[in-house]
Amino acid sequence: MKIQILLLISVFFTSLHTMAQNVGIGTTAPLATLSVGSSSQFRVNSTGNIIRINNIPYSFPTTQGAPDQYLRNDGSGNLTWVLPAKPVVRAFIMQGDGSDWLIDNASDYESGDNADPTIVLHRGFTYQFINNSGGHPFYITDTPMSGAYNVGVTNNGAGSGTITFTVPIDNSIPLYYYCSAHPVMNGTFIIN
């Protein structure tokens, strides 16, 4: 009798192992460990990872992102960890006349002069410089009237369009701006 009971228990546990199957909600033919929808549009694999949403396969990064990052979808289901974009705190409108950068309006500055003004920027903040000068390349630099400083800068040296600058939080060096075609068009940034 003991042998029959042990044999019965053994058969029961063996059949439990082989009975493991996919579970479906709204489907009679689930295609993954957990499938939702008549065509298994949402799927979770046996390790608990989402592998398909709205019938698009998803590819998750192999490592966890930093606490200040989020998962961005490239539109094809490939996910990557990225930092959120910083909001632009100010956009400067610029004109160039061959001898000066005229930035915004003269009334915007305490001195009443908008020709090559000293501009105060704050660490960690993002600024845009909208170059409407008709071809005067605007450069942000750490060397007066030459070179380019590209840390946190997008589109540095553009002769027209938008230059975006997120001031590095650890910046400790002086920064300047100038026109590479007319180096006399230059000014200074004060970084706070």
C-alpha cells in the first residue's frame, strides 16, 4: 500500500511539472507565459519581462539605468536609459553686423547696450542662442576669440539657427562667445 501511495504521489508531481503552460487573457492560444488579447498583443516571458506591447516586440536594456534616467522608446520597441531633457530657461535672439553681436534688445540690459553684452548663465540650466545673423558663425569657447567649447553645446558654430547650451553643473572655467568670421564680434559669459 505504501508503494502504491508513493507511486501515486510521484505521478502527481510529475504531471504537475508537465502541466505548466502559458496563461492567456482574452485568448485561447497564448503565445507567452502570460498573453493578453486575442492575438497575444501583450506578452510577458517566464522571467517576468515584458516582451511585446500592442504586438510590437520590446528590447529592454540589460542593466538598470541611473536614478535620474528614464526608459525611452525609439518607436520600434528598443528601449534605452536616457536623462530627461532640460527645459530651456532663456532664448537669446542674436543679430550680427560684422563688428558686434546684437543680442536681444538694448532695453533688456541694465547698461542699455545690447552690443556684445556680458551674459550671465547658471550651472545646470539650458539656454538657446537663436542666430538670425545671416551667416555669422556663433561659437561658445573657453579661449577668447578662438576655438570651440563643446561640453553641453549643440550646434556650436552655426551661422544661422539655434545653438543650445546646457551649462555643466561642475563648470569652473571662464567661457566666451565670438564670430569665427569676425573675431571682433565677441563677449563674455559669467557662469554662476
